[in-house]
Amino acid sequence: MKFGYFDDGRKEYVITRPDTPYPWINYLGSENFFSLISNTSGGYCFYKDARMLRLTRYRYNNVPTDAGGRYFYINDGGTVWNPGWAPLKTPLDSYECRHGMGYSVFDSSKNGLRVTQTAFVPIGADCEVNRLTMKNTSAEPKSFQVFSFVEFCLWNAYDDMTNFQRNFNIGEVEVAGKAIYHKTEYRERRNHYAVFGVNAPIDGFDTDRESFLGLYNGFDKPDAVLEGKSRNSVASGWAPIGSHCVRVTLAPGEEKSLIYVLGYCENPEDDKWESPNVVNKAPAQKLLSAFTTDAQVDSALERLKEYWNGLLSNYQLDSADEKLNRMVNIWNQYQCMVTFNMSRSASYFESGIGRGMGFRDSAQDLLGFVHLIPSRARTRILDIAATQMEDGSAYHQYQPLTKRGNHEVGSGFNDDSLWLIFGVSAYIKETGDWSILQEQVPFNNVDASADTLLEHLKRSFDHVLNNLGPHKLPLIGRADWNDCLNLNCFSKTPGESFQTCANFESGIAESVFIAGLFVAVGPDYADILRRSGLKQEAEHALCEVQNMTDAILKDGWDGEWFLRAYDAFGDKVGSRDCDEGKLFIEPQGFCVMAGVGVKEGMAQRALDSVHEHLDTEYGIVLNWPSYTSYRLNLGEISSYPPGYKENGGIFCHNNPWISIAETVLGRGDKAFSVYKKTCPAYTEEISEIHRTEPYVYAQMIAGRDAPRHGEAKNSWLTGTAAWSFYDVSQFILGIRPQFDGLEIDPCIPADFGNFTVERKFRGATYRIEIDNSAKKCKGVRSMTLDGKPVAGNLLPVCGDGQKYIVRVTMG
Ligand code: GLC
Ligand code: GLC
């Protein structure tokens, strides 16, 4: 069942009924100011950091689930409604929500009044704009009231939801004309405030939540709105809000608009006040004046659309498969930008107060982002590397504002540093910017320790070699990519975090997954060394890659698939000898991607085992069978009920690993079918089962051992976005940046048909037309660049701003 449809021409998903199976959200902003906005106008906004500088309040785990947002209430002769349907939920005559690239539009009508609410964060401005366009479609004149509503958060979102003995005393506002200023803590150490303004004369206002709603009412019963009368309340402590009341009169057919701006402003320390205790409003006035007319809003919206069209034009596909086109051209790339910006901090599943930037997560996010804005990828790489320790290990997370490693979560995830090599290789392949390797980057943010980025890569690679176990496989440490496979933890204390509890380093528990990852990144790393003039070190690295490959083939193979690990007692994990957890997806994906066992036939066998035992209707589960009891020696993985999360869930992040692995074997049909199973556009029809947004990936879909098989959770902020784009763009469609050019190597179903990709790469545009009338899955027979034959399948770097036509014949 569907709850909307894709409007590809406008790059929008159009939700046609408000009661979607879960709030379906969008993100506004891609620089400093960010908002989350649901299909009923719920959500919140923040400046840079969702925990430290939260502008508006949001209560996670609320009842109903999505309560709180930027709300507009219309009181039309006693009929009271919201253009976003919630919170009043008055039945509407029509409703539509369009989520687009950085904006959302609600278009609703009731009793001959049509209201269009357009929400967006303009490029270059620190605010959220909401324009309400109101049209009288009836034959009678109309006079009605519009009440706006936002609830302010007292900045630190964690403190805001815990420290009430203090917080109920500190709320402060100012009202000056049409603008409401939220200035809690401005009198002391803050130099920033929020402003909420409207571009029309107001009839009244409220800034105190209790006065506006009534103490015993929810957002769905605001006294002031229902009575049609603002209280003109001025908050003093308790819960400051912003609400304006505007009366609007419309002749039949007439249309008017109101523009609301909710912004973040800073003042210099010595210029905070206009007069004693009155904030300096100059930055707010400037911000508000930039969005007071429809023409200003229209041009800002236009600029936003151009911005996105520009970004997305770096990779555009034209194939016979409409769903594929829309994922590749629009939504997958869009989600990659969001995951790059948010890491795993703020979504409807991540509360914005928990996790910082993950070292491994952010390094992987680069794979789907680097082609969009390489300069930001570069900065990110240097930030991540600066949190690395001198011995090559890494803080698992760092804080986005301070960019310091997070001591609370600490270190010891032994895969982490290898992802830095992965990310840096991807960056250089995209840009050809070898200079990044010579950047001076500190270790653990201690300036005196700074060395080149290249040195960081060496320490990453060597950290694995310095930590090998009894089978010469990498020691797992606290965990590897699978945060929940805690082989050295043995936690017995209820509630203790598996990520931070004491970890007794057995010196025995080894990860076959890290071994596969090591072999996968090794050749690029060696190439980087060689091209940096370090021939001997390059050769040495390749030897180590061979040793690791041998170790996997010798002690990492279980007969029909790759083993997952050895636990702290040296017992096998992910083996047919195990009673549960016999087979795991991760080493199959990574070892085959790395080419391990391809010529020996093991790779093929391993992927066949995946299809036999792990594949389901909705995607490939992480492990099989799921653990049905808690295992001290395995940790968090066995804490999850069977079929959820890392215990037998369909962890979407590593499904693309299998898809890519299939392309290594040339099995294009299988690669594409794995890709499609978890791809949102292909599961739109089962939205009532899947529940989360049909335009973005979720982290996890319940596996077959769960009662709710097929139900997704944790949409938006997941490595799945980057990996899926990496898979489809570089391996299935096969347009793959390499150090020396653009490799063309599609691996598709035999009946996929011809397709064209337009790819901007290092300053030139390549229009690549792929002819597969031979109905092959893989193999480029010939290729021309502007009519001239190219030997092999690597397009040279042309880099001169021109457009080139590339004709590729598969065969
Ligand atoms: C989450 C984490 C990621 C981890 C994965 C598997 O997605 O953010 O770092 O690799 O879970 O445990
Ligand atoms: C990862 C896992 C999650 C786990 C978390 C912290 O994000 O996906 O299952 O709970 O790490 O332990």
C-alpha cells in the first residue's frame, strides 16, 4: 500500500494522506542551520549541533509519537485547523505534503480556504522560513485568524529535558513589535539568541506556553487559538514559546501570504546589549529583512533549487528503470548529503543528544558524498584523522563542535582506522588531489604531535599488523564494524553499556571481517605509497596483504563460507559447528569484495551460502540463526531479540557489500536483485509493512526471526546511504573513479538494456552511453571518447571544462 507518490520532475515525494505508517520526515538546511520536519509539520531545529544549540524543543518517545513542531493554526469562524493536519487533526478537505530537496510544502484546504505552507532553510542564512500562502476559493469574503507556534528549547537539549529545578526559572524573552526574541541565558554566558518574526502587523502574541495552551491542554487544544484571542503573555521562567496572531481578510478568489522567520543570531561579546538587559537586535533585523517579501522568498527558493540541481548533476542516470533513476539521481544522493551533515546525531530515531560523529561512520559516509562537494569531504577527512591516536588506533567518536575525541565512548574498535584509508582513497580517486597526503594533522588533537596525513594512513595500516592474534588474523578489540559483537566484554551487569564497559583484552579474539577489510584497502594503500615515492614500503604492504589473504584462506574458511571470528577462548564464531550464529554476512561481503578466494572458488561458494541461508524477501539478514539466548562471550549482539538489529535483522548497511561482491564475480543479475530488495523506491508498494519513508534507506529491517519481518526502523542516518550509492553508481552501473581516470565497468542483469550516465569528473563532463545489445552482465568490448577509440576501459582525465561523449559497447 502506498501513502503517496514520487514526483520525479520536481524531485519530490508527495504524501497524499497525513496518517502515514510512521512520521515521514525531511531535512531542511545543509550548512549551519538545520531542521527536521515531518509530514505533519512536526520536528525541531538547531544551529550546528543538535545537542548544544537546539532552538526548538522536541520530546522524543512522546504520545502521540510526533508532537511538537512549527505549527500554524487557522481559526476560520470557529473551524480550527492546521495546514499540516497535526496537531488538531481536524479532517481536511484536501491535504498534500511535498518533501523536496531541502524544502517541504504542505498544501491543504478547508471550507473554501486553501493554505500552502512552504518551509525551507535558505542557502547562506541561519533561519527557517515558513511562508503561508492563503487563498479564498469560496464565493464569500473570508476573515480568519492565523496563530503561529514554536516552543523554544533552552539551548542544551540534554539539560533541557532533565534539569527542571533550574530550567523552570531561567526562561526569558523579549517582544518587540512583530518579533519575539528568545534570550534564555543571554544575560549570563551566551552571546546568541533566537528570533521569531512575521512580516505583517500582529493582533497579539504569546510567549508563555501555559498561557497559550492552558495548563491541562496539549498542542491539540490551545486555549488562545480556540477562543480566538492571544493572551499577550510574556514568559518568565517555565516554558517560553513564540506565537503571533494575525487576522487575514480575503475577498473571493483573493490570495495573500505571511512570511515567518525563525532564526539564530549571535552578537560580539562587547556588543550584546542595546540598553541594560535589552538585547542588541541588529543581526535579527538584518535576518528578518532578508525575507519580508514574496519576491525575496521566491528567489531564495529558486537559489535552493539551483543549488541542488547543481549538486545532483554530478551523477545523472538515464535508464529504462524509472525507480532506479529516481534513487540514483535524486533520493540516494540527497540522503548521502544528510548523513554527511548529521552523521548519526539527529533523526526521528537519533535524539540529537547521544552520539557524536563516528570515526568509522563518517569515513564511510564519504563514499557517497565525495562527488557532491569534495572540498567539504577534504575538511572532514582532516578532522577525523586529527582524532586518531599515535599508535594508529582511534577514538570511536568525536564531538562535532569541539572536534575532539569522545572519552565517554573511547577507543578499541579495531576496524576503525582502516576506514580512514578507505575514505582517503575515495577522496583522491574522485579529485586527484594528492596534496591532501602532505597535510599536517595532529594525533589526538595535540598540535605538537602533528605529522602528514600519509603518516596517519601508515599508522592505521600498521595498527592492524601490530595487533594480530593466534591465527595471524586481526585482533577484534572491543568490536569491529559490528559494534555489537563484543568478544572481550563478558558483561553481567544489567544496563551496562557494551560500548563502554570494561573490556578485557584477551589477545585471542580475532576478526575475519577486519582481515577482509585489510585485504580490501591494502592494494589502494600500497598504490598510495608507491605514488608517494615509497616503493619499498609499497611492496612490503602488498606482502602483508598476501599474508593476510593466506591467513583467511587457512584459518578463516569454514568449508562453505568465511568464518566470522574467533572468540576470547579461541572458539569459532559464525561456523557450521556453532549451534546458533552459524553464518554471518560481513566477512562474506568483505572477503569477496577484496577478491579473497575468487580463484579458489571459495568466493562463489560463500555468496551462494549467503543466498541459501541469509536471503529473505526483504533483504539479507546479518546472521543465521539468530541467537535466542544471551551469550556472555558474544555480548550485545545476543542481547537483541531474534530478528532485530545486529541479531538476525536485515542490517541494510551491509547488503550492498554482498551486491558489490556479486559484481566482483560478474553476477549482474544477483547484484541487482540484492540492490533492489532494500532499495526504498522498490518497496514503496509495501509501505504499510515497511513503515518508514519510501524515499530513504533505514538502518534496519526486521529479519525473518522477528514477528514483524519487513518492518524498518531507524531511517535516514545510516551508512546504508553511502554504501548503496557506492554500490549502484560504481559497481552496478560501473562508473568508477580510479587514481588515473574514470573506469567503466558495469555489472548489470543481462536484460537491463542500454543506459546513459552523465558524470562530472575532475572538471570535465562525460556523457557515457552504454550499449548492451549483446545482453552481457559484465565486460566492456570497446569504448570511444569523442569518436576516438580508447584502449581498455579507463577514461583519461580530460579536466578542461568540456563535455565529452563516450560510447561503450559491452560484450
Ligand atoms: C551502526 C553504527 C555503525 C556500526 C553498525 C553495526 O550503524 O553507527 O558504526 O558499524 O551499527 O553495528
Ligand atoms: C551501533 C549498533 C547498535 C548499538 C549501538 C551502541 O549503533 O547499531 O545496535 O546499540 O551501536 O551500542
